[in-house]
Amino acid sequence: MTPTPNPPNPRVPYWRVWRDAEGISHQHQAWLENFELTHLAEGMVDIWRTPTQTETTGILFLHVVPGVTYDWHENPRPQWIVALSGRWFLETMDGHRVEMGPGELSFGGDQDCRCLDGKQGHRSGAVGNEPAVLMLVQVEQAPADPLVPA
């Protein structure tokens, strides 16, 4: 298979959860855009990939039980959340609720939120009657995002 000459740089959407200067959690759609066209393996045509992220600190899996809402909590550390099966929701302190399914990404960066009217961080749970299975990839720091103040 011959690659397309000068293929466009891919953009992959994800939901970005973050804390503002007032300690309130929010989320918005962001984009992975730092792909580089590279030769990954012998015998393989060039492929788009992101730079290696060496700051990964752990990988774990969650089985989110349907019918249970996991009350207000913060992500324990910055982490990528990948839905593997089922559907789940995440609601931030600003009232924004997003539902996600298999293959959709979220980045949890709501550490150190303040408690406001009993809310701190986010709440989440499975959507529907099936459990949601999530893979969490914990990292040292959040990726750069121009919409999130430094």
C-alpha cells in the first residue's frame, strides 16, 4: 500500500477536564494535534504518531457498575481515560455533563479543586444497564492545552 503524498496531520478529539484559578472544574472538547509522520517499523509504510510520553506513572482498569453514581471526587492524578466498553458520563462542577462510549477519550486534570456547595472535582457513572470498562493511563503532568490557563 502506498501512502498518500503529504497526508493531512490528524486531529483526534478528547474531553479535557480541568480546574480554573477559582478551584472550579470544567470540561471542553480539545484535540490531540501533535502527530508526526514517522517510520515506525521495518516493512511498514510511514504512520502518524504522537511523540512518546515517557512520564506515564501507571495504567489501571475500572469496571463502572451500572446504576451507581460515583459522587463528587477528583482524579487522583492527571490521567487519560479511555472507554473500552459500555458508556459512562462525567459531570464537572460547572454543570457540564458529557457521555462517552468505546474509543472516546477524556483527560482528567481536576486535581486541587475547592469544595463548593458539596461539589468538588467531578462525578461519574455508567450510562444504561451495562457496565462501563475504562482504561486509565496516569501521567506526571497534563498535556498543554491553549484553552486551559497555565
